[in-house]
Amino acid sequence: MTRPTLTTTAGNPIADNQNSLTAGPHGPVLMQDYQLLEKLAHQNRERIPERVVHAKGWGAHGTLTITGDISKYTKAKALQPGAQTPMIARFSTVAGELGAADAERDVRGFALKFYTPEGNWDLVGNNTPVFFVRDAYKFPDFIHTQKRHPKTNLRSPTAMWDFWSLSPESLHQVTILFSDRGLPVGVRNMNGYGSHTYSFINEAGERFWVKFHFKTLQGHKHWTNGEATEVVGRTRESTQEDLFTAIERGEFPKWKVQVQVMPELDAEKTSYNPFDLTKVWPHGEYPPIDIGVMELNRNPENYFNEIEQAAFSPSNIVPGISFSPDKMLQARIFSYADAHRYRLGTHYEHLPVNAAKCPVHHYHKDGAMRFFPQMTGNTDAYYEPNSFNGAAEDAKYAEPPLKISGDAERYSHRIGNDDFSQPRALFELFDAGQRQRLFSNLAAAMYGIPQEIADRQIALFTKVHPEYGAGVKAALEHETRTKAAETAQQQKNPAGPVAAE
Ligand code: NDP
Ligand code: HEM
């Protein structure tokens, strides 16, 4: 087999890729050795900023196949019976950096990009149906508590529990995070949720509220804290290995896709705010409707190109799917594209993984990565409106008006919100074993934090359910006694196993 000739980035053939150009066999190196300079300069530019959250991730390509008929709720072409839409998924942990171990207790990101005939539809969810906060104003502070302390450069349980114990709206998500499902063995064995409430809009221009669910067809599997410690000791890449090798073997992971649909005016009647991201819609009230299957069936050829450079954004909607008044969603509509312009560059949506697979026309002009031709439909049309047949708006895509009212004010998101009933409903689903593991997972995470913060958090658990509070209190006392005994043992034998040698 003949090999292609190695070249510089400008295409000049390279005769020697092993030895730099030097004056005499021992150097120094000549400045004209452009091949060496190019190689070193490229190495210096191989890293881009990691995502500010969800830095560690794993992903694959796949297909969304619609089998159910929800055409009375949405006109989205990708959701019509029989539609098959190519897509890409990126899963992630939230807090860890790019090199973090996979088997950590953390929420998993569940980001999907569907390349529909009407543009890209991104659903940027998690493996949990709810979130820790309900107002985006709290999000950067919350994330600071999950990341490293500025002085110790260590993650700080005190910061985490200080924030959570002062934010009762976090109880629902905290209960899920420290339950069995908070540490899945890999992404194949977990559900995904769009989490927010979105709009469906049908051909008649009627709006419905909708939530998206992706139920694993591989079954739920999770690790205990002890098992995860052993896994991380063995491999830090357990999820990458699991997803990549399953797809290589032809075992394509699948998720059943479901929606819950709420008539627009029901939003005024529910006992909870249906746009509150700390709440689910009980299945008994809004039963999930099966609409199809999502399958992942192709590994990326190049991880950096297709997964690291993937840019998912809740702002990417298509006709028939739209936003809701959820305050968190509204902020995310801004935040992601802003992050991508910083992390990837101005024209990131023209990178192959992000490019829509339908005609795209816009008048954005120059800037970093302007490597694509004019997208306006005519070279003389570089502004709008114009007389040169450039792309123009089409009123048929207008959404029905969204009914809103109210005076502008910084309304407290804590007043009139029940933060306890839904975590209670979840706690009541757990059997005795699940409850015990919940208590000990919480105790392990809370160990060592100041007593007043622990007391404040336990008081919140007690308001969810007296057994919840009592269980965590007992587990924390047990953890404290065990750790004290270990410390006493170490003080008696400070050198530990080494002394025995
Ligand atoms: P249902 O009994 O109808 O639904 C219970 C849901 O809980 C199922 O979707 C099930 O997921 C999920 N579940 C079971 N065990 C766990 C766990 N350890 N961690 C997270 N989720 C779990 O009850 P309701 O709809 O009335 O909801 C009751 C509670 O269930 C809620 O307060 C919420 O905490 C939780 N839940 C509800 C969801 C919803 O959309 N209504 C979605 C997910 C959780 P699966 O089907 O995969 O087994
Ligand atoms: C990633 C902001 C809440 C899911 C990110 C990123 C930012 C961000 C800036 C990095 C994007 C990038 O560089 O590509 C926010 C803000 C939030 C919020 C401001 C609250 C207002 C949420 C919620 C969810 C979520 C509620 C899930 C329901 C994700 C996921 C990713 C991510 C899955 C990773 C996407 C990927 O794989 O590229 N978020 N986020 N975020 N966020 Fe959020």
C-alpha cells in the first residue's frame, strides 16, 4: 500500500520528520526550520477552554425514530410518525474537570442534538428530572460550591452543604443525587430527562406544555460508593470504556422516548408551578406517552472534533417546539451560545458537528473561523432587507402569542413553594435498603462539615420525612464514630502498614 506524503499545513512535502535542522550535528537549531516551528506552535494550541461545567464527557452518534403519533400536539417534523432523525449525544459529569474520574457521584448531563429537516433541535438535559435551584440567579453560586475552594484548591463539603442547607429547593435533587441513581455504572444504564417544561405547537397554532423523558432500555445499574472507589482505582475511564466498547461490539444502547403533555391552560390549575425546575409532573396526573426510541449506533471517528467541539444549546428549537416561562430555561437560552462563542469561537455553528443538515441562511458576517461561503442566498445580498433575492423572513413560522402578565419585580422564588412534598413522594418510593444507602451516602458526603450546617440540613430532611432526618442523623453519628476510631487507631500506629515492613 502506498503511503500519502507528509506535508506542512500549507501542503509542502516533508523530507525528514525525525531530525530538526541544525548547524552541525550538535546544534544549535536553525530558525528556518519551519517544520519544527509549525509542530511546536500547533502543540501549544491543542487545548481549548474546557466547559465551565460538564467538562468530562462521553458521546456517540445515533438515530431518533418516532413510532407514536403526537401530531395533534406538535408540528415538529422530527416528531411525526415514522420520522428518523440523525443525532448526536454527549453525556457528562457536572463538577469534575476534563480529566476527572468517571465513576463519581454526580449528576450526569444528557445533551442531545437532533439534525432535523427544519434545523437543529437541542435538548440539553440531565439524568434527573429536576435541578438544585429554580432561579438562574443562584446557578453561578451553586456551581462555585461544587468546584474547588479558592485557597485550598480542594472541593469543599462545607461549601456544598452550606449552600444546600440554605436552599431548601435543592432537597428534591439532593435526594436523587444521594440515592442509588446518583452513581450510575455508565450512561447506558440511566434515564435522561429534558427536565424543563417546553412548548409543543401544533399545525393549528395551539400551544401545549411538554416534558421529555428518555427511559433506559438497558435497565438501571448503579454502583455503591464502595464499588465506585474500587472502580476508580482500576480505571478512571469506566464510562468511556463502557459506551465505546458496547457500540464497537454492535450493542447499541437504546432509550424509550416519552413525553408528558399538559394543555396550556392547565398551568393555571396545578397545585405546583409546572415551570418550576425543582418539580416533576406526577405521572398519575400527566401520564407519559410513548413516542419512539433513541438509539446510539456510531462512535465518533475523532473525539475532539465531534464531541469536545459539540455545542449544545437550549436556544436551538425548531418549528413545533418552543420555550416556556421557566426562569432557569430562559437564562440557559442566553448562557450556552455565549459559552460556545467563548469556548469555540464566533462561527462555531459551522463546525461539522454543529452544522445543521438543512439549508442555513444568515447575514452574520466575518470573525474567527469564517471558513464558509456567503450564506445569504446571493453574493450582493450582504444586508437585509435587500433587492437582490437574499434570504428573507417567512411569517408562517411565527409562534402563537405566549400569554404573560404581571409587574416587573424581583419576586422571591421561595415564597409559596412547597419544597418537601415531591422529595417525600420519592423517599416513599424507596425500600428499606435504598433508604439505608441514601442515609449512608449522605453521611459520607456530610462528614466533617460544621455542626450547625449539618443540623440545618438534617432539619430540612426531617421536614421531608421524619425517618429521613432521623436516618441521616444516625448515619452521620455512626460515620463520625467510625472515623474517630480510625483516627485513634492511626495515632497508636502512625506509620501504618509501612512500620510493619
Ligand atoms: P410514579 O411512581 O408514577 O413515578 C416514579 C418515578 O420515579 C418513575 O419515573 C421512576 O423511574 C422514578 N424513580 C424510581 N426510583 C427512583 C430513584 N431512586 N431516583 C429517581 N427516580 C426514581 O410517581 P410520580 O410521578 O408521582 O413521582 C413520584 C416521585 O418520583 C417524584 O416526586 C419524583 O421524585 C420521582 N420521579 C418522578 C418523575 C416524573 O416525571 N413524574 C420522573 C422521575 C422521578 P423509572 O420509570 O425509570 O423506574
Ligand atoms: C453545560 C450553563 C443549568 C445541563 C453548561 C455550560 C454552561 C451552562 C455555560 C457549558 C456549555 C459549553 O461550554 O458548551 C448553565 C446555566 C444554568 C444551567 C447558566 C442555569 C441557569 C443546567 C440544567 C441542566 C443543564 C438545569 C439540565 C437540565 C447541562 C449539560 C451541559 C451543560 C448537559 C453539557 C452540554 C454538553 O455536553 O456539551 N451549562 N447550565 N444545565 N449544562 Fe448547564
